[in-house]
Amino acid sequence: MSTWMVVEDEPGIYEVLLAMFEMWGVGGVAFVDGEEAVAWIEDVDKGRAKGERPELAIIDLRLPGPVQGEMVAARLRKSPALKDITIVLITAYMLTQQEEKTMMATAQADRLVYKPLPRFNELKLLLEHVLTERRARLSAVAGVSSAATTTNGVKPPVTDKPTLTDKPTLSDKTSLDTKPLDKKVPPKDDLSKPLSPKEGNR
């Protein structure tokens, strides 16, 4: 089972996301602030964290405490174990085009989505699309690297210029309503009831 992570301090959002993940057959792990998320990343790098490593992270830009969302994303990119994760930033604050570029460059994120988040099916398609794009870029980089090191059986000299640069995608400004899900038996079309906190996933 694939695992996705959420860094979000609003229970009404992270509980709905975790419930959606469960309905999609995806495992979920949630953190309510940046410090908690960074501490977990440190544990992963040191081999102390158990469980499957997530392949996608949804991170709110505005978090309580000194560690903000773009800092969590940047830490993920520095992690030997998690550096290839797909990162989707979310925010309720409208940014200028220059602010978006700066934020995406700092976080090295794959997508920026504004709140309120897309509805159930639209959000699933969006996240799967971003995942597919990320996997394709990683495969392209791996293919170029492999071809470069195996041509005529001779490894080429190392240069200061990268073979392929993974430039972040600017924001997808999709803005639809997200309603709470029922936790016990989550029907696909009923998003009307709020969830209770899911402590085990923090």
C-alpha cells in the first residue's frame, strides 16, 4: 500500500484528507506542525521511524511555530531517504506571482494548490497527476544518468553543469469546496459529517 503524508494544523482538513486516503487505498500519516514533521524526517534518516516511507506530501505553508511549510519541504529534499518524494504545497493565502516563484524554489515543490481544496474526485486526479509527473522526471533523470555512465563502458568526466534540471511547476489555482467526511463508514458521495481527531497518525 502506498503512503502519503500530511502536514496541516487544521483538524477539519487533515482528518478529511486522511479519510480520503483510506478510501483510495492509501496509507496516511499526519503532522500538526512543522517541528513535529521535521523531527519525524530526522528519525527516518536515522533509521528510527517504522513503516512505509511516503511517496507524496501535502504541506500547508502557514503552520504554527517557527518551522513553516516551505521549510518542511526543503528538509524533505535534503533527506537521503525522502528526497524524491512528490511535494504539494497548500495555502489559503493568495500569493503574488513572484511570491509563488520564490516559495516553489525554496520548497522545491511540485505543485501549489490554493484552499479550499478540490472536491473528492478532482483532488484524487490532481494528486495522481502530480505523482505521475514526478515519477516521469525521476525516470528521465535516471535514464540520462545511466546512458551517460555506460556509453562505451566509460564513465564521462564530472562537470559542474547538471545533466537535467527538475524545475518546479507553478501553482494549480484550482479552488473548489472540500467538505468533511464520515469516519466510520466513509461513503464516496457523503462529505457532510466531520471527523474526530486521528491521533495515531500524528
